[in-house]
Amino acid sequence: MTPRATLRLQLHRGFTFADAAARVDYFAALGVSHLYLSPILTARAGSMHGYDVIDHAHVNPELGGEDGFRALAAKARERGLGIIVDIVPNHMAVGGADNAWWLDVLEHGRDSRYATFFDIDWHVTDPALRGRIAAPFLGKPYGEALASGEIKLECDGGKWHAQYFEHRFPLAPRTVNASLAEIGSDPARLHQLFERQHWRLAWWRTAADEINWRRFFDIISLAALRVEEPAVFDAVHATTLRLCDEGLIDGVRIDHIDGLADPRAYCRKLRSRLKNAYIIVEKILAPGERLHRDWQIDGTSGYSFMNHVNALLHDPSGEAPLTALWTGITGRAGDFEVEERRARRRIVEELLVADFNATAQALHRIARSDPSTRDVTLGTIRRVLTEILVQMPVYRVYADRRGRSTEDEALMAGVRERARKACRPHERELVDVIDRWVGGEAPMKVRPPRAQRLRMRAIARFQQLCAPLAAKAVEDTAFYRHGRLLSRNEVGADPAQFAMSVDQFHRESLQRLEHFPDTLLATATHDHKRGEGVRSRLAVLSEMPQRWEDAVGDWLTRNASLRAQIDGLAAPGAADEYMLYQMLFGAWPLALRPDDRAGLDAFRERIAQWQLKALREAKLRTSWVEPNLAYEEACAKFLERLLDPRTSADFLAGLFALVDTLAPAAALNGLSQALLRMTTPGVPDLYQGTEFWDLSLVDPDNRRRVDFDARIAALQGDAQIESMLAGWRDGRIKQQLIARTLKLRAQLPQLFARGGYEPITATGTHADRIVAFLRRDRDARVLVVVPRCCAPLVEQDRPRVTPERWADTRLPMKGNVAWRDALDDRAPIEGDALAVSQLLGRWPVGLFVAR
């Protein structure tokens, strides 16, 4: 069953199945058709997100277990709601003492029934790891941990294991004898014992260089699964498929599809099991990249639309001045691609070294297997492979035994060309050779069979390296280095694309209708860097860059005395300070006054959490691996003084005045964004709580507890447009827009699901500030009209353009049709040239139905 509209819920022990069930009536009243749940299988105790699964066989007891899930499903069915669940086929949580599969592999090594479940390389060149599992879970070097007595021998249920704080390492049965208890805590004897195990304890810092199993990105507590193996697929999906077969689950969202060895084969296999279920994947598409239609899925989880609608709300005229401001203040590149390439190179060289080495070794084995390439050294392969990886413009390509698709081959042709230019002259020919090995030549055409196996392993290694490299370099590094305008640094977006024209937005909508009409449309997710309200407010700066430049110039001068000096450099540095000002402006709470000490303290705590993450992700003056505590403390102190009325009253007054002045325009952006999400081709997704204004930051801030009681009360309260406009800061107007639009979707499901999409080009003074289109199904027609880039026209104290300011702006229409306002109770509007001043005379955005 294809959803009409979904509502994403983040489940954890503080918000369980029972909590969700208690609010089903509200979700139904809001107008969604499906609840879209975060992972429901058993995760690590205390997990706030559910992606650290430890047991695929059971529903998470912290959420209420299977009985709790069944009760939620039953309550949802009573109100006509279905359920979609997030599934995690790529990885499991390891370390600790709670993953039975992992513990069994540690105990029995390659003889474990789960040895093939995890993506472990048992045949690495390092003799210390050959046939063993790297266990880099120690908080200090192995020798120090051993000498300190922190690693202890313990017996539980007659089975011996090494214990290091919360981590358990079972001893191989063949190494256990009657004298084991006599070893005690003697470091030398413990070391001798540990050297006979299937695991090799190590300091966590060694993982980047010497781990021999694939992780989720660089996280050592998440081990990758080989879900391409039939036994693994069955074990991972058994519970989900059973619940689907019982009719309790209507669809799935596949987490991190790009981490899998063969996403196409996986999706097609899942489709064969789920038949008519709704299947979407978490997938970031680069500009111009299209989802493969032969995967047999319904689309993605919505990042693409989030990018398109956000870019639509940016004024292209602001790009040049904001770029100049960024480079002038910071001295850093204005070109995002420069930052991305730098980040890619650093991630390869420092963070994903072990994964890179494994890929290079797989390629070297191919080279050694053929006399014509036997003299290609590992060092040469490493250098050329680096250049190929640095030049990749997408997360990955999708070669399999048949080779690459035509689209992927065209993409790799560009990669080859750029990589050759970056390589040493005598190594340039190897670019084409390596490219053939990683999918340019179909493995099925290679002989003998061993050569095919080597090719397939190299393809998997290469493609499964590309995805985490892109994520770490782009989302988790370059996004925190390039700060021209942070509203464009979002999951699924390309900061190099500053804005999108109305015509391009229409083209993207038509493409979506043709190819993936059931894909999700999101504007907020559990993974977003900034809430939709923060992005909408920052987008206003693209319309008035000079005003922003004046404000920032004043702040940089005014706050100079608050900076510290660390290692002879300002702390915070110019880039970090400039991005901080953007976040303070973008996320400033609507109800916060500049003299509210308690409110400022609460805001500071949230921003401080973002700031620390931003500084470490940038990996310039501090990082997660090598934290510069002095610099971090200086930045935190700077923030503390900025948000203290005793030291920064004038700054706070100026910041508040700017926010207060531009907030109505930002809110209008938010209303336009919401209506476009619910009316363009696709399935609108509502992230929990964002029916009110969303000024959240990156996780965990965007996963905070939602006050559903306030939202329930608001939906039942005063819904007159003038009242909602006057009190727009409380979010009721956005909530009512969502509820009324979803009600219309329920009345005209076929029109919104498969109806035509017809762009309408406005005329007149402000034609470029209008986005309008028709959705049509036979005789049924819906007209959508939203403003964009209207900051100069917005009323002073409410998110609406005064009707007279629209002047002669009109929509040329075919025929003299009467249009009923679906958002308001007023007389129909008629004519073959509809005045925007009339269409948007009461509500800030327009939704009309032909009578």
C-alpha cells in the first residue's frame, strides 16, 4: 500500500510504542496515512535512535517488545493508519557484551556459524591479524591496559572471557584449561593467553590503520554485515518479513543502502519477498544523478526534494556577495568543490586507511595474477586509486558481475579524465586499468573463475569504500569547513549549487512524477544538519547580503575582545566565528528575548553542543581523534560571553533585532516549503513535531522530545486565519496548513498520487517571486501558489505579503474557472488571469480546487 502521507517518529525508551499509540488519534487528525518508525528491532540498551541493532530476532524490549508493537499497530489500524519501519541491513552494534553473533565469532573465529555474517578479512597480509579479528576497543595502548590490570579474566556460567570495562572477549575453548584461574592478573601470562585467541586486543586509535573488518563509516562499535549472503539476509530480515506477512508492517525504509555490496540485487531480492510493500532507500543523489529504476523500489527517503525546495528559496543574486564575504573574512576557498577534494584526500590518508588498504590489496592481487600487470606495485596502485577516489562526484557507482550501467560509465569517464591529470605522467595509464578492474569491464566476461572472484571482490571493496569516503568527506568534513551560507550545507544538497530557478524546480517535479511518483518528500529528518526553520531563515540572507555583511562586520569588531589566543592564533578562528554567527541567527528561538538569562543559558547549551561537533567534524584545529581541548574551551568560552547580557548586551540586542525583523520572511519561506512538500509529485513526509516551527540543530538536538500535548491542543484550538497570522510565532498556522492540505489529499488521492503536473508562469511585476502549478486528474484540478524570495515585500509583523504589494502580478489561466479556497472559507475566485493579490490576500500561500 503506497502511503498518502507519512509521519516519522523517533522511538527510544523515553518515547515507546505505547507513547506513540497514545497519540494515534492526533496523528490521524493531522491527516497522515502511515506512521514511519525508526528501527524497532533490539538495539543497544539506552539507544536513542535504534540504528545500533544487536538482535534481529526480537522487537526492542525498551520500546515495549513485540506485544507493544502489535498494540500500536492495532491502534493505528483502528484509525486507518499503516506502518512503515526503518531497517538496518548494513551493520550491527559490536563491542560490549550484548551481541550474541559477534561474541560467538570472537570465541570460535572462522569456525563460528556467524563467521561469514560480518565482513571480516581473515587473510590480511599482517601476520598478527591473519586468521584473527582486530579488536580495537581499548582506551589506551594494549601494553598500558595490560599492565594497569584493566583487562581482567572472568568466568560467567562456566565460560571464561577477558573483560575490559563494558567489553567482553570470550576465550577460545581450546585455550581454556584447569589452570586458567591461576593466571590471575599477571600481565605476561595474560598476554600469552590472549595471543592464542581469535581476537587481537588493540588501542582504539589503531582502527584507522589496522582493522580487518568493515565498519559503518569509521565507527568501531558498528560492524558491517555481509547481507549479500543468503543466510545473513534471512537472519537479518526474518522478524521484519514475518511482521510484514502478518500485515502489521506495510513498508520499509532501508538505511544506508550504499553500504551494501550490491544494492540492486539486495533491493530486488527484498521486493521478491515483500511483493506489494512500500520500499524506499536512504540514498543521497548528486546533482544530475538519478536513482536506478531497475532496483524495483518506490524511491528514496526524501533528501533530494529537501535539496530542491531549499535551493528554490534562495535568491541567486546573493551568491556572489556572500561568497566574497566568506572568502574575505576567512581566507578560505569560495568553491565548495575545492574543500570537498581536500577533505576526500584527508579522509583517505587518515581516517579510512584500513578500508583504503584493503581495496588497494584487492587490486594488487588482480595485478599479481596477470603477467601483463605483475610489475604494478602496491604503492603505484595506492597513488592512482587515491586520485580516482578524490575525483568521484557521487557517493558510489553500482557495478556488478555485468559491469556498469551506461549512466555510471559516463560518470566514470569524467573521473578517469580528471584522475589522469592529477597522476604522475608514467602512472596515468594505470587509471584505465584500475577502472576496468572495478567495473569498467564486466567480470562475467573474465576468465578463469578465480579472476572473476578477484574482480568481484575488488568491485565490492571499491564501491563500499566510495560511500563512507563521500559521507565522511562531504557531510562530516567539508560541510563544516565551507560556510558561505550554511542553509545550503545539508544532507542531500550540494553547497556548490547556491540556488534553483523556478523552471528547474518544475523540471525536477516532472522528472519525479515520471520516474518515481511515490518517492518520499522530506524537509526535515533525523539526520538533518539544520532544521527546516533554520534553513528557511538563513535563506533570507541570500536576499539581503549587504545587511548581513554590515551586521557581521559590526559583530566581528565588537566581539574581538572576547576572543582568546591559542598557539598564536585567534580562538575561535575567523571561519568558526562566522559560522557561529550564522547558527545564532538561524536557530534563535522565536520566544527568546535578549535579556532572558535562563532562556539564553538553555540556548547556549544547545549551540555549544553543535559548536563542539562542528569544530571536530571540520578536522582543522581539533577533531574527534585528536581533540584540541584548549581551542575547544576557548570557543566555548567565546560563545558563553556572546550569550551573556552582562558582557554582550549590545551584540544580543543587535542579533535579536535582526532576527525579529527577518523572522516573518523566514516563516513565509517555511509555509511555502510545507505546501510544496504536500502538493508536488511524491509522498509528503512529516518529521515528528515539525508541524510547528523547526529550529532544531544537528543530532541529537533534532531528536529531542516533542511536546505533542501542545500540538494536540493547538489543532483543536482557534483556527481563524487572522488569529493565526497575529500569533504566527506559536506555529499554529503551519500546523493548520499541513492539516488542511492533507485533508485535501485524502479527498483527492488519485490526483495527488498520479495526477498531472502543469507549471504556470506568472506575469507582472513580481512574476519571479511566484511558484505556481496545477495538479490534474481528469476533471479534478488543484491550483497551488506559493511565494519565494519575498523578504522585501513581507509585512512587518506577520509572514504574509500585503496584497497591494503584489501589484499587477497575475497567473494566466486557461478558461474562466471558479476556484474554491481549500484553506479558507471565502467566495470562489474566478477569471482567466488570476490576480496574485487576490489569491494570496488572506492566507500567505494558496491552495485552490476547481469547482
